[in-house]
Amino acid sequence: MAVKNGTKKMKKLKMPKGKIDMPFLILVLVILTIGLIMLFSASYVDAYYNEGDSFHYIKRQLVFAVVGIIAMLFIAYVVDYHILHKFALPILIVTEILLVAVYFCPEVNGVHRWIPVPIIGSFQPSEIAKFSVVVIFAHIISLNYKKMNTFKYGVAPFLPIILTVVPLVLFERHLSGGILIAMLCAVLMMVGGTQARWFALAGGGAVGAAVLAYFLGLLKSVWPRIEVFLDPFVDAQGAGFQNIQALYAICSGGLMGLGLGNSRQKYLYIPEPQNDFIFAIVCEELGFVGATIILILFALLVWRGFVIASKAKDKFGTMLAIGLVAQIGLQTILNVAVVTKVVPNTGIPLPFFSYGGSALMMLLAEMGVVLNISRHSNMEKV
């Protein structure tokens, strides 16, 4: 991967440091603030009945939000993002070790996804995997971007990463995490210059594997989930319950919503409304108009991130910014698609909204990297 050569090239590149991109920072803080408000509104009933404290989730999330903002600003102003160029491979190796180590940790809800950590509580290595994949792909593409139209440089270096990280996440029974990481890999390769025919070949291979698995009877355990997705009422009190209650919430919200705090479905109808299905509570309380405004804010954040990427001084910064904001966009799209029953339920959180302290800190730290890239960019500072 020529880490040393890439590092030497970056050392020669001297770039003046400017101000961070204020529109991007403001968008992050606005979305985070709305997310915290909606988290409290969605969670206080569940927190009271299950934890004995209506403020249980919001107190913890606020602490992680403050720590995350501090980390974001520290990374934005103090840490030069080019250090990630040097440590791209070590970060990937540590990530894969953690993805293996998680199988030796206690099960939570029947799956191995979390590693216990004092004070923090626990964290998901898959959250780090998203970041490490973006970093290593940006590193490789920045070194080989003039030759990305060949198999040797546009496909081969990425295959070992994809074929190790994605299966390790999928084996955790973290389908949404594996899908998101695979999509991030595809986006970065496509933007980096990998030819379209390789994606067509990979897609054809995936379809062929799925057909073969069907005829071999390997999809029997998956079929009930597909049936529930097609018609959640076939198991209305079981697997389809969460989807049905989420749809009730979205429909009852109507155009303008029932008002902040006035959701009915959060009263122990939607299981754990502070997590993956928080967008249903958003729709119920803020209505179509409020939910649309929030999605527009996410779209603006992604757009501004792409602007920062387009103005970056070097290819590594460009690909790094694209990968980090693409993660936000893809994760938001997948979460909304799951909640609105466009795709099967894969258990994916809504960025800045869903409960999860370590995930929020990681997300804010990543936004700090994008802000750091903006300091070294050709953009006019606001």
C-alpha cells in the first residue's frame, strides 16, 4: 500500500491553515441539537418505565455529546488530518482485531456486537470499522488515483479489505453495518475511478450467489423476515409489531404533527423508540413538514461536505471528506427507508438522533476531520 511513500509525499506538501468551514459546523450543531431534543421526547416514557428515571437516556447522551463536541473542535483545530495518511494501515489492523475480539465478549440481546469499556459502558467495533475503511480507501486511492481504471490498482488493493471487514461485521449479525460499509466501499471506489464494469460483475455475482443459496435451501431462515417485510400483519404481535407501530406513528403525525412531546406510540408501543425507530416519533410529533425539514438539513450537511471535499488541497483530503459525509447520507437514507418500510428492518440508527454514546462521539470526531480538511482547503471562509 506504500504507506511510507504516501507519507513522504504528504510531508512535502505545505498548506496554510485557515478557518474552519462555519456553515458545516453550524449544520452539525443544529442537527445535533434537534436530535437531542427528539431523543428526550422519544425516550422519557421508556426510560421511566424501564430505568426508573425519565432523564436516563438524555443525561447519558448529553455527556457524550459534550465530549464529542470537544473532540470535534480539538480535531478540527489541533490535529492535522494528514496524520491519518500515515496511520491508515495500523488503524485498519486494530479495527480487524477489535472485530474479532467482540466474539469473545458477552452477548447483548443475543448478539456479539459490543465490547465493554469502563465509564463509557460499551462500544461497537463496527462504528470504528466505518471510519477505518474510509481512511484506508482514501489512502489507497490518493496514491493510485491516476491508475484506478486498471484492475491492479482500481480493484485488487480493495478486495482484501472488503472480504475481511464486511464478513466480520456480518458475522456479528449486524446486517445494516455490513451493508453500510459495503456501500461506502463502493462509493469511494466509484468516485476514485474504478471502472463500472467491475461493479456490474460484482452485482451479477451477488445475484447468482443469492439464487444458488435459494435453491440450496440456505435462505429458509431468512424467508420469514422477508414475509414480515412484505406484510408485517402476518406476525402482528411478533416480528411485525415494531414496523406496524412505526407506520401508525407516521400516519398519525399527518402534515403538521401532533406537537413536540405529544407522540402516542412512544407510550410503550414502539419498542425502544429512542433507538433505530426514533424517526417514526419525529414524524408523529413534527409531521411531514418537520420530518422534511430535518431531512433537508441532513442533505445540506452532505452537500456542504462534498463542497469541502471538492476544494480540498489534495486527493487524500477529497476522498476522506467524501467518505465521511457519504456515511452520514447513506446511513440516514437506510434508516428512513427501514422506518417507512421501504426496505426490511436491518437495525440501523439515525445519525445524531438515535441513542448511543460511543457512536455519537465517533460521529462528531469524524465531523472534526471534515472541518480540519476545510481549514486546509481553497474555500472562501465564512
